[in-house]
Amino acid sequence: MDVGGWRSCAGRTILNCMEPLTDKPQNTRRLLGTGALVLSLLAILAASIWLAARTWLTTPDVEVPDFGYFYMGLGIVFSLIVGCGLMALVFYSSRHGYDEQGASYGEPAVDDTQRDNRSDH
């Protein structure tokens, strides 16, 4: 049974119910695109692992002084602080309505009182 371009859910799982009737070619194209993306990313990952292993094994033993480990630790801590801070800003801006779409030409802009009322939900 066709209801508004969607299949009826009688006797089917929820995933089968969510497929539109006319979306078969687009699903195949989307699947091929996703597969190509995943394969490309896996190839880049494999190449980087191979290069890192080759460099590690062919480089002669190099002694790293104590201050080298100290600065490496500082770099790791600083990177974690920056990453956590940026994630906190993402969640803060999302919760307070800063990520909402702006007004286009011809549409009235949303003033601050309307934005504050919407973000309290």
C-alpha cells in the first residue's frame, strides 16, 4: 500500500518502512558513493601505517633527551586542552541557539527576544 509516496509498514521492520518507493536508484548511487569514500579512507590509512612502520624500522636508533619527552608531553596536553575547549564551544553554541540558520533576503530577521524564547525548550 502506498501512503504519500511511502510504503505501508504492515508486517515490516521500521527500516523497510522508511524507504521511499522512488528512491531505489538514489540508494544505489548513495551506497556506491559511501563505499568509494570508505575504500579511499581505508587506503589512506593503510598507506600512512605502512609509511610510519617503514620509517620506524629503517631509521637508526635515535636517543631522545629528557626535555624532548617533556615538550612532547606539553604538546599532547595542549592539544587535548584545545580539542576539549573547541568541543565545549560547539555544545555551548548549539545549546544557546547560535547555530540556527540566519534569515535570507526578504525574510524578517529573528530578534534576540525570539531566540531566547526558542532556546529555553
